[in-house]
Amino acid sequence: MGLCMPKLHRVIAAVTTLALCASLAACSGGAIATVNGQAISKSDFDNKLESSAAAKGTLQQMVQEIVLDQYAKTNNITVSDDEIAKKEAEIKANFPNGSWDDMLKQRGLTEADVSNLLRQQILIDKAVGKDIKIDDAQIKAYFDKNHAAFDKPDQVRARHILISSGPGALQTALKVETLLKAPGADWNAIAKQYSSDPGSKDKGGELGFFRRGQMVKQFEDYAFKAPVNAISPPVKSAFGYHIIQVEERQPGEKATLASAHDKIAELLRQQQEQPAIAPFMQNLIAKANFQSSDPRFAGLFPSPPPAIAPAASSAATPAPAAT
């Protein structure tokens, strides 16, 4: 999945927590539901949710966000919209063919949720990574050992219409092939009417760019050898019959140290930063004064230990400054 995977795992884990948070916050009104006329009250539903392990995890996540924001404000750490957009673009590159939107939809999240999550992640990166130094010798050594990982592979941009397997599928696929080859054929209309691919049927069958290994073998074998703009005959795969049009090709490129420099620097920085993140957040939580009026959450975070009075002396030792 590429060089963004360490960051990607952290984002997906936090996205799941955001989804739980959204579900817990969605309770409002009187009866949540009725079953054969018997109501499930909001209070009963809230109590069930708030007593769950998911509720405690959600509250912990919210507390962590607050103490991180407080730390950032105290230490003048800011995150710009451009920084968030850049990180999101890097992560989206690992979700080809509309799967990013599908992932958000499955978890009930919006782009605003992801932007907030990435802002928090960048704050952590800046706070924890501020003292990490990566020099050119480290970058060159990593490139020499892993240069193939930075090569840009051949890519193809294509669109298709999928006819699911079943009685009459081949006949329908042949009909669609004929319709697409007709003068003035409207891919948008034909895909919307005939395609069984929910991710592309409302986009004229567009799949965007993809590299080898991202599509089923039969589809890939055709797409990487077919003439540009030709309409394929039905191509059979486990999903059914595809009628494919290759729209563009991008040849691969061999990476150089210069082209891979910034990516390697970021990767090495993440590798050094990762072990420090948990202790950093635990330290912030330990210093926070967390109180809850709900006894179910009263012990969620231990209270800070009481300060020990210094021994009497002619000159007191100053306490270390909070960070």
C-alpha cells in the first residue's frame, strides 16, 4: 500500500473511534424506537451506550484531543489547512477507485471528521517530532537498500461497465459493447443503466489510475496491453463481464535519490517518532486534572499524584516547568 502505511494505520484506528463517538452522540429526542408498539426510551438507550466499553473509549479519545489542543496552544503549535490537505491526499492515494468515499460512508464519517483527525495527528507529529533529526547520510543509506520501493510503476486510467454473472449476462455484455461502439455513445447513461459496479456506475464507469495488482487478473491483463480508447469485447472475471476502455497510460519511472529524498526523510522521521507517541500522550493525560460527575467514568483516568512538599531549607529547589 505504499510508504504512508504507518500513518495510515493510525488514521484508520482513529477513524473507527470517531465513528463510535458519532454513534454515541446521535441520541436525541424522546423514544429512540418502538418494537410492536413498546418504546425504547432515550434514557434507557443512553444508559446502555454510556455503560459500554465503547463509551469509555470514546470519552478517552475526547479527553486526549482536549489535552493535546491545550498543549498545542500553550506551546504555539498550529496546523494549517494546507498541511491537512497534503496529508489527506497522501492517505487517499492508498484508496484507489473511489474506495476512500466508500470507507467514509461505511463508518458514517464526513471529510470534516477526517480533517479534524488529521489536525490532531499533525499536532502530535509536531510535538513529538520536533527534536528528531534526519541527515542526508541516513536518507542515502535507506535509499540504497530500498530504492525499488520508490520506483513509480506503470499506471493505466480506464473506465468499464460490469455485467454481473448470471443468466443472459454474456448477451447483455455483448449488447453493451455494441451500444458503446455506436457513434455518439453516452458512457454516463449506458453505465448508469447497465453497470453492476456501485463504485463507478454513476461516474460513467470511471476507475481512475491504477497500477498492477489493484485489479482482478483478467481485467488487468487486458488493461495493460489494450490500445488506448478501444472498446473491449466482454472480459470475463469472477465478478462477471467487463466492457473496458483504456483512456490513458502513464509509464513508470525509476526513482532517484533526489526524487525519493523527501519521502524517505518523512518515513524515517515517522519510524523514530512512533515509539514516543504513546508515552507523550500518557504524560499529557497524567498531568491533566480529569473529573467526572458520572460515577461510571470517575476512575477513567487516575488523578494526578499530590505534590510532595519540599523539605525545609534555606533555598527551595524550583519545580520543573510544565510541558
